[in-house]
Amino acid sequence: MAESSLSPVLIAGGEVIDATGRRHADVRIAEGAVVEVGASLAADGAQVLDAAGCIVSPGFVDLHTHLRQPGREEAETIETGSRCAALGGYTAVVAMPNTTPAMDNAGTVREVLELGRTALCEVVASGAITLDRAGTQLAPMAELASLGVRIFTDDGTGVQDDRLMRRALEYASGLGVTLAQHCEVTSLSEGTCMHEGAWSSRLGLPGQPSEAEEIMVMRDIALARLTGARVHFQHLSTAGSVALVRAAKTEGLAVTAEATTHHFTLTDACVAGYDPVFKVHPPLRTDGDVAAVRAGLGDGTIDAIATDHAPHTTEDKERPFDAAPPGMLGLETALALAITELTGDGAGPRLELSDVIALMSWRPAAIAGIDERHGRPITAGEPANLCVFDPTATWVVDPAQSASRSRNTPYAGRILTGRVRHTILAGTPTVIDGAATR
Ligand code: DOR
């Protein structure tokens, strides 16, 4: 994370929304913290960031970012990925462990944390659950937890072995950390490249049934019940998964869940042109699944909006659909997609702006275990990790403008509403007027 700025900043003329409510107020920041919140504060030599017509909120937290470093720096680096994050209003991202080598050892986790120190957002390291994410032997979870790792996942794949998953949950519970699961039963998904349904039949592509996800969600709910450990479900994509998590929460189990922006905005019909930009794991599902994910975001079954920002080089993404790697960019478009698709008059429950901010800020901050620094109420004494965005500004997604090293956004040409204007990390602006400061 960047050093705190000593020069004071005044965010002037905006409307503050945080977990305590909303009010029109200026926000003065000095030495990394909020020092004053009130009406018509004097500049007093501070750098003034205009927030007229804007919302001032706690910075966003992404539970699911692939930064690709070490190992795939041609697709993204910690620096470029964190720049995308800052431009998207994020002040922290959880870096997924499917790097090369995997983040299954202290050396690699230290390397990521060290590179994160100069990034444009806080880089929170996740740790792999199993060695090399291979699903056979537990990673040194206690050692990684001693470095500050609070969230473990084999993301990109799920832990297939029931006994190993039980053991991992028992360790996690003892260490006070959270296991996050990419739910996918490989015996059902192997060799597939999209959702199994009417579109896969029509396109002649091998499909993966919803059950490939739901069977693992079901098993992990059972294991959460057995062990009493916390389980976080990553990128839920099916109506059945949402229903399972809803029932588990009603039962009082310690489960949480995230949904990605693409799983509440795109369907398997997008695959009709065989464009690999629409290939992702879990795959894009049906209208009914999208509606269920939106309902889950609306009723609290799903705790957080995540991006699953997954950069891939153009060369890789231009392979035929079945051979191309899965994944899409997400950090720079997430807020605008949430505002455009969830707060308008579209299908599904209509969310308030404050609900969207909760899903992107303080709720994921709590799941990541960083809620003492991120998602905080905007009051004097709190760390100044903030986002200022214009909820009515419209813009057109242009992959060429992305700060990522990759270009694989499925939203090219889409007109979206809601744009980040300024982002402040530990008191220092990382984005001013829509441009990264470095
Ligand atoms: O689409 C995906 N891409 N899903 C994953 O789980 C992994 C990710 C990646 O690393 O590219």
C-alpha cells in the first residue's frame, strides 16, 4: 500500500454515503485519515477535489482479482491491475493465488505483498488451500496466516476431495481464517466450455450443467455444518446455488457468498457468436440464473459484488472458443455495471445506491478481514480510503482505454451510467478526475 500523504485534501460538495447513512458534507483528510466531516469546510491550503453531483463513499473492496504476478506479467502486473482497481474506485483487492508459482508458500505470498506496497490499492494476499492448487496436500496454512493471510482458496479450481476439504475447514477454523471455494465438480465440468442448456446444444459446444457448481455448494454447506467453520462461496452463478446459500443462512450457518458483475449482466446467449471474450468459469448461465443472482443480491443472500478480474492476452483470448482461457476484465466496469443494471428499472429487485456500495465496500471488507481499514464510516479518525463517483455520468466502454495490460472486456461499446471521479488510498489520491495519478 502507498505511504500516507502528508498534504491535506478536501473533498468538496459531495454527498456522503456510508454504513451509517447519507448526508451532504465536505470531507477533510490529513495524514492518511479523515479529520473533519461537515458543511462548507474551508480549503485552508488543502488540495481540493471537486465532488459536486457526486457520492463520496468508502473505497471498494474486490474479493476476487487475478493480478497475474508472478508468472503471467504479459497479461497483468500488480501495478497495472492495481491501477485498474483504483480507476474502478477500489482501495483494496484480494489477489487470487493462481499465479506461477501459486501463492501456496511464504516466499510467493511475501513477494506479492512486497510488490503490493507500491501499488495503487492495498493488495491483500489470499493463500492457496492446497499445494500448487492441486487438491492433494494442504498448503502451510498456519505459516501463511502468520504473514497476514485471512482468506484461502484454490480459485480456478475447487477442492474436489471431501476429506481434504473437511481437514482444511478444521484448520481454518482453528486459525480464524476463511476458506473461499470455487465450486466446480471437475468430473462434471471437464472438457466443457460453456453452460449446458439450449444454447450449448444449438452451438454444438460441450456444456457444463449447473449441478457441477451446485453439488459442491451443497457439500461445502454440509461441511460448514459439520466443522462450524466459515465458508465463502465465490462467483455463484446458478439459481440452485443461490437457493442453497439462502437456506444455509436461514439455518444460521457461517456462510457468505459473492456474485460477479458478469453473472448478473450476461447470459449464455452471449456465446452465440463463439467469441471467447464471453468464455468464463463458472460459465455464463441462463436468464433465470441471472434473475436468481439479482434476487440474491437484493435480499442479502449474496453478500458482495466481486469482479473476478481475469486478464488474458489477446493472443490467448483469440484462440478458438473451446481452447481459449476463461476469464474477463472487471475492475474498471464493476461500479457502472452495478449502477446501470441494479439501480435502474431493469429486471429484478431495484437496489438503492447505498445497497450497491454495501455490496462493494463494507460487506466484502468484512469477509476479507480488512474492515478495520476499509469500508469504514466516513467520520473523523477513520482511515481515508475513499471513492468519489458520479452516479449519473454516462460513458462508453472502450477496451483500448483500459489500464490493464489485457483487453478482454465483454462490455466493449456498452453505454454505462456511473463513473469514478476520484479515489483516495490512505489519504493520497490515486485517481483524480478519472485519471490515475501514477
Ligand atoms: O474465468 C475464470 N478465470 N475463472 C476462474 O476461476 C479463473 C480465472 C482465471 O484465472 O483466468
